[in-house]
Amino acid sequence: MLGNFSFGDYGKREAIYYAWNFLINELQLPENRLSVSVLDGDEEAVGFWKKDIGLEDDRIRRLGREDNFWMMSATSGPCGPCSEIFWDQEKEVDGDRFLEIWNLVFMQYEQSQGEDGNIILNPLPSVCIDTGMGLERISSIVQGKPTNFDIDTMESMRHRLMEMMATSPKSVSPENLELAIRVIMDHLRAVVMLLAEGVLPEGTGRGHVLRRLIRRASLFGYKIGFNEPFLVGLVPSIANSLGGDDWYPEIVQRQTHIESIIAVEELSFNKALKDCAKRLSSVLKMDDLSLSSKEQPHVTAELALECYSSRGVPIDVITDLAIEHGATVDIQGYHKLREEQMKAAKGTWVGSGDTLVPSQLATWADNAVAPEFIGHDTLEAETSVLYSWYPNEETLKDELRAWVSLKQTPFYAEAGGQSGDIGHVEFVIEVEGEEVYIPCTVEDTISPYPGGSACKIAVEKEYFPYLDEFLKPGTKVSCHVDAEARKATQQAHTATHLLHSALRHVLGDHVVQAGSKVTKDGLRFDFTHHSALTLDNIFDVEDHVHRQIFAPAPVVTSEMLYKEAVSQGALGLFKERYPDSVRVVNILGKSQEICCGTHLESTEQLQDFTITSYSSVSATVRRIEATVGKMAHNSKVQDHRRITHVSEQLGIQGVMLQNRVHQLLKERKEDRAKIAQLRRQLAAALKGDRDDTEPVWKGEFKEIPFKLIEMKSKEIDEHYLQERMGVLCGEEPQLLFFFVLPNNKIMAQTLNKSLHCGKILKELLSVVGGKGGGKPNYAEGSLSEPNYLEKFQEVTGLVSQSKQA
């Protein structure tokens, strides 16, 4: 969006002139193809268009408030009339002949709502101007293109998409085809820009928007014949048109990363989409069997929620898929269930273990004096109390927790992923003319607001009578940070920077920090990468960090402007909002990051580093946990001892352990294959050779014939049972089978693709007593009635089938 603002410098007349002059004289558009609209009653604007610009009445349209009155909100805030400029396309394009290209907003009122509910307009001291012109709309006009989707920056993507469509033919109406093409082009370009900026697909926030854009583009591709992921094939065309040095070079620089993320996301969604479509098709096909010709197939709220919860397919996509089957969706019911699901999830959440921050602490931000952190230079200080708070109900306990903010504090407040300092403080008060020292343990230090600091202290009961005295502002305090804990935390933090550098060295520069946690016990580091790490990747990263430790480098910190830090290559968190001046931690020749945390003076102080855990947080975010220093050394010692013990149990040398494990795994695989083969042979040998210990019954439910087999033996091997069921279903593939175990567990299985075991079993058990459900070809549940056969006979006309039948 292009435009200009004015807050009192100029008004309507100048805004109208500037816009018209730019269109006519700068862009040289033919005047006879331009017309305008104004708010009906805004004769001042009409006068400027007629007298200053020279427009006749037939090119000035007077419209109502719904078209030509801008408001920030419905009842309050600045507002005012607007005037729009239109381009005559000389024919209808997408249903409109006249294309709006510029909106001139004249904010001249502030509106409020009176006691009677009516809107009151109060004139502003001066008219404010806010204009907006669509860059792509004006580009289509200047380039002589029919729509935004045909301009130069879109041309190569459209051409590539048409090439790809030639290999994925599907009968689609021209209107739906063009709609799909536009959605794909628009969404994918936004996706590429977001990924180039460092945004990643997530379940919340802008990451959620990004994921929805990828999925919707993929969905529209699916609709026009792309049954497999295809979006990655369009990325080069976007890079070619937008990624030049004069435009957005970061697109080309991060193209591999962008393509990898899109590929992972689309592949995941493509599978979910197919599964969802198959599930809906199966259920709706079952509905067709039971509905009358006048009834319409329907997707229940429960089914829609199932598709979302288990497959991640959003409700709008579910609705689109349902429409393809001529079905409706219970959208209102879905949203109600979804809300209940979210409430239940919040109710069962027990927290991450992080400190809960009392809301009272945030009010300290309103005070004039802010705490000063001096912990980079010292671990001890003589200071005084700024603010404090404690819950009154805690005075009933043997020990209470209070919060105190210090004027000068050596305690680092949790920030930037680094945990807060611990230690102890000693308050000094005067009681009856004598100094009394009150020692308290500092259990944590947090930042309750930007720039704030609060120590969580434990106060013993004997000091409760003096609470208000020693926690009042101005009280003298001696501070002592736990030096051992601080050093361990510093080791972990410096190691985190080296780990980040190592990951970028091993995996590529597309790796970006996505979160971290640094404590005295080790570190956790989340980072972006499009695929799972191999063991070799992990070993390479660990080795790279070791090389940095054994080739010592000084850790240097400096304050500089944020822009200067970025220009020098310092890395920072994408989601973080940094002040103008930042602190840069430079591990010379190895790493350079914007960081406010505490660090070692040299990498050799790290002593050791061990990766203890690797996992995936999401499709594009990985997590590494590690220990450093003594803990890393102890971890390696313990691992070595475990290996020695296992090797001794196997009767081999430690160096032979890996080969022996490979051999054991191979033998186990071979044994399992032999056992499975024996089960199949046993099940096949019993084919047609049933006796009275396994009664067989025949029945019919909802005009669907079935057989029910009672498995009387209490010692039934589950794997054998599965093979047995498969053999019986293979004998009569069109039939539905129920198998009942002695513990009243019931299983349903069929090879008939027109039946849905899960739905049938669920409905049957709701009648005969019990609960169950499952997939189209297999389902299971439990019977609640011991005399279930009587219920079956009432509902299904169950009859015994003799061995010869």
C-alpha cells in the first residue's frame, strides 16, 4: 500500500491535488478514464474536485456513509469522510468495470457515543490526511494488465504454474481454475516472504497464519488436480521475480531453507488432507445408505473435530471437502466442541515449572526509580530495598515467600533464556537501638516487567514480626549471589552460543534460534531445521563445540547500536524486540550474538560439553539438550560405566558392543518373522475346523449381515488372534465379523470397503450396551452387559450357526 499522511500540515485541497497530479503528470494516465466518489453531503470535497481539478458532475459520484466514511471503530476514535479515485477498465473485469485505485481519507472528527446511544461527532482541531493507493492495482494499470495477478512480479509464477498443471489434468470450470491459481499465487508469495523474514510454521500467532497460508494454497492445488505436493516447484519463480539485489535478496539467500520448510509442511498437510477426504467420504457413503432421497448428507460436529484434532485439517477445509460431497457441516457445533476442548486442555495443564509472577509486581513499573543490574561486574553488593510485596495468607505458614526489588542488584533476572540467579541476602534493621540482621535465601530472580528485577526470597517464621520493617523501601541489604550456580549457568550460556554456531556450521546458515533455556544444570536449545538430524549430524555438532573449547578464545562483550550490531553480523532472536542500544557477546572468531546474559571470560572455562538429548518440537523446530563442565564430564563417566557393565553381561569387549547389538537385533527380527509365520500356519490350519468351544452366531443389523464368534479361551495370544481374524475375514470378504473375548472385549473386522466397522460397532453397542469405535476396516470396544447375547438376539435376530452350516 502506498500513500501519504498529514497531521495538520495540509488538508483536503492539497491531498486531492497531490493524488491527481501524481496520476496525471507522473504516471501519465488518461484523464478521461478517471472518476471519483465523495461522501454525500461533503460539498467541500466536491468543490475542490470541480474548481481545482476541473471535473464535471457526471464524474463525481456521491455515496453514503457505508462507502465513503472511514471510522477506526463503530463508536469511538477519529473518523471522517473519504474520497476515492476510480479507473475505468472499459469493460467488466471480475464483475467490476470501475477499479478503485486510491482512497483519500479526511479525518476531521472524533466520534463518541452519547448516553442515549447516538453517535456524537466532535470536530478535530485540524483535518488529518491518510491516503492509500494499491501498488499492484496501479501496476496493472500502468503495465496494461487486466488484474493484479498478471503483472510482471506474478507473470513467471503464473507461467510456471500453468506448465505444472499440464501434467496434473483435472476437469475444472474456468472460473474455479482462475480462483485456484490466484489463491495459490497470492498465498505462496506471502509464505515465501514470511519464511525469508524468519517466521516459522507454528500452532499460534504469525506462525499459525503462515501454516494456514501453506495449507490453503495446497488445498486449492488439490482441487485443480495436484494430488502430490507441488508448491516447492513455484518458489524459484518467486525468487527470480522478487529476489534480486535491488528487491529482496534474502529470498535467494534463504531459498533452500524456504523450499525445505514448504516441502515438509505441504507433505504433512497433503497426507492429512487425503486421510481427511477418505474419512469423510467413508462416513458420508455410510450416510447415503441410511438417508432417504430427500435428506442431505451431514458432517457432524464430532467428526469435524476429529478431523481437526487428529489430522490438523481446519474447519474451512473440512467444509470445502464436505461441499464436494454435497454435504453440510455442523460448524456451530464444531466451534462449541472446540471451545470445550480448549478449556479442558487449559484445565489439565500443570505448568512448565517456571516461576509464577504475582500481578502486583507489575505495578512497580509505574515507579520512577528502576533497579540497576551490576551483576556483570560483581557477585556481591551493599544496596537497599526499592519495592517489596508478600501475600498476607503466607504469614499463616512456617515460611513465606516475599518479592523484593533492590536499588542495585548483582542478581541476574531471568531473561534471554537464562534462568535467574539464586543466593542469599541479609537485611539490616534497628530494633530497640540495636542492629538486627535478617538472613533470607534468594530462590529465584525474575523480571516482572521490562527493565525490572525481583528476587523471590524465603523468610523464616521467626522473622515474621519484622516483615514490614525490613521489607520497606530504603532498608539496607547485603547481597551474595551463589557463585557456583552462577558459574555453571555462565558455562551453559556460553556453550549455547557455541552450539548455535556449530549447528549453523554443520547444517547451514538457515538455522535460526527458536528458543532456549539456560540453567545451572545445563541447556536446552530450540532451532529451525527442515528435517530430523542424523546421529552423524549430532556427533559433528558435538565435535565442533569440542574444537572451540580446546582452541580457547576470549569472550568479549560490548554495547552498541542495534543497527550497528546487525551490520557486523551479530545474530539475534527474530521474535525479540530490541532497544536502540544492545549488548553484543563476541566469542572471537566463533560466535557473535545480541545477548544480555552472563558469560564466561574464555571458552576454555567450559571444560566439557555433552549432548544428552535430541528431539523434534514440531515439523520444522528441533531441540537439543546438553550439559557442560563437571556435569558433562560426569555424564560421560556414567555412560562409559554403563557400556562396561553391558559388555560384561554379554561377555565381550566394549569395542565389540556395537557389532554384538547389531547381531542381536538381526536375530530378534528373524525370530519375530518365524513366530509370525507359525501363527499364520496355525490360524490357517484351524480354517473351517471350529468346535463348540468357539460358538458362531449369525445376525443382521441395519440390514447388514454379520457373524459373531465367541472366543472362549482365556489364554488367547493377541498376535494369533489377529491372524485368526484375518483368515476368517478372508473366507467371507463381504461379511462383517464380530469377535467377543472372555473379558467382554469386542472387535469388529471386515474386508468389505462399503462398510465402516467403527461406525457400525459404535451404533450397535449404544443399543446392546457398551462403548466402541474405530476405523472402517477394524474397530473394537467393550460390552457392558454380561448377558450380551440376549441383547444381540433382541436387536439383531441372532441365531446359532452349527459347525456344518
